Amino acid sequence: MFDTFEGHAVVDPTVDGKHKVGKQFKATSLEKVERYLRYYDNVQITKGDFCQTATVLDEVGDFWSVHVDVDVYPVTLFALRYFANRMVPGGMIVVDDYGFKRTRGAEKAVEEFVGSRDDYARLHLLTGQAVLIKLAAGSSDAG
Ligand SMILES: C[S@@+](CC[C@H](N)C(=O)[O-])C[C@H]1O[C@@H](n2cnc3c(N)ncnc32)[C@H](O)[C@@H]1O
């Protein structure tokens, strides 16, 4: 898992509304989350802007499940592009807050991503998330 633990690192003021750099989500710390998750030996936490820290995953194999919950446009789009070619067929990227007015940046990033990729199908859950499913090669022609 990845977080700055200092709130947003980058926002797009044209779409991210009230979200500001370093303003929200600061009432936590790496140490608190490490303590909370101390009983799980399969968790690795990386602190920092995901646009910079994603490189720690460069040598990791394919992914079948990714959860993106960063609320704002620039890093949501970055994460989608980062994982796009790393997902196994049938793998799912869940983007939280896709359907909510207060997080238009997440919606914009998903729309842009899906519009540029015919190898992903999108589900919009009633609970607000988008689920992006990586299609098997050739299946996007099936209709
Ligand atoms: C809605 S909170 C979700 C936090 C956590 N997933 C949870 O459910 O408690 C959004 C989180 O995205 C983090 N975030 C925003 N921009 C980020 C970035 N560029 N890199 C890493 N984390 C970022 C914020 O620090 C914040 O903790």
C-alpha cells in the first residue's frame, strides 16, 4: 500500500474542487498505520507521492486486484496508466469515489482512461466505485 501520509501531493484545481495539496488527510502517520496492521506479515507500506514511489513495484509480477482511493485527478490517472498493462486478464482495478460529486477528479481520470483503452470494461457500482476489468486479448471485439 501507498500513501503520502501528508495528504494530497498534487491536485488539478480545475477539477479537484475543495481538495488541496497537504490540507486533507493529515491526521495520521506511517507509524500509526504500521501499528494498526502489525499482525499482517504480507503488507508493505511505502510513504510518498505514488507518482514517485510506484517504481518500487516495477519488478513485481502481474496484478489481479488493485484498489485506488486517492480522490484526485492527477494521481488517479497516473495509477490507472501505471497498472493498465500490469493487470492479468480478468484482473480488476477498483477506483473509489468515482460516482461522487466531491471527487470529480476520480471520475474524470476513469473516463479518460476508459476512453483511451478498449481492453478495459467499466462497471459503476451503486456504492460509488468504478470497477475496471481487464479483458482477455480479443474479447473487446465480442460486443
Ligand atoms: C480518501 S483517503 C483514503 C485513505 C485510505 N485508503 C483509507 O481508506 O483510509 C485518500 C488518500 O490518498 C492519499 N493520497 C493523495 N494523493 C496521493 C499521492 N499522490 N500519492 C500517495 N497518496 C496520495 C491521501 O494522503 C489520503 O490518505
